[in-house]
Amino acid sequence: MIEIRESGDGRFEVYAEGHHWEAFAGSLGAILAAQGLAMRLAVESGGEVLIETPWGAKQVRVAS
């Protein structure tokens, strides 16, 4: 699972076990980083990866 967290002042951080990205100045950068990481983890695991965000959850999976 990947989580986008609000860190205040319009900044966001991306967390996943073994991974952490510092704060992004807006939600778009955090969303793009989380999507990229989710795709990488989905390819490595061959399964689905959940992204939890302040706006709701999204599942990312690799097409077979």
C-alpha cells in the first residue's frame, strides 16, 4: 500500500513500506510519484497496489 499524506501548507508526502518521498508543493507531484511507485511495485509483485489518498483510494494493477 502507498499513502499520500497531507503535511500542511498545501504540501503532500508519499509513503510506502521501504519508500518515502519528501513533501511535494502540490497534490499533482504527489499523485504522479505515487502512481509511478505503484506501477513499479505492481510489476515487481505481479499484483495490485492500493494508493490511499486524502481524496479516496485507488487500485493500480498491471494489465496482463
